[in-house]
Amino acid sequence: MDYPAENELYNSENVIHSWKSIAKFLSRSVRTVRRWEENENLPIRRHKHIKSNTVFAYTSELKAWLMKREVPNPKLDLIKEAQTFQQPKKTWLGALKWF
């Protein structure tokens, strides 16, 4: 993961705190954002505390992640599969089935 430049680290406009704020920035639900962090390496960071951790994210990292993210498209997969599908060759043995 690429880290932002040091001057970006302290720019409060570039930092989003809390799951709700991150979800709002990405226009998704909190559950989706947490799932993306777990399954798709969404760049979420944590402040370590005694009781529990708090989360935060850099907007520049979130934007970069969104640009790199490849969303599976089932329709596109079907099109590719159809393009590679080859009709079975007709043979004289196959023609005998009809008689």
C-alpha cells in the first residue's frame, strides 16, 4: 500500500474518521465498507487505544483504491464465455443418431 506524503498526513480535510463517515464518502452502507476492508483490502487504518480501536482513512487512498478496484461483472463473464464457446463438430456418427 502506498502511503500519502507527510504533508497529507496532517491535512484534516484528507482524513475521514469513523465507519459512518467512510461509508458516506463511498456512498455505501457501513456493512459494505467493512466487508470491502475485510475481503477487498479497502485501505482503512486504526488508532490503537486501550479499550477499542478507532478507524480512519485517507481520502486519497480511498480514491486510488476505487480506481484500481475491479468489480466482477457477471454479464461480461457470460459474453466472454459465449465468445470462446465452440460448436461441437458434426461427424457422420452423430448423423446416424437421427436414423
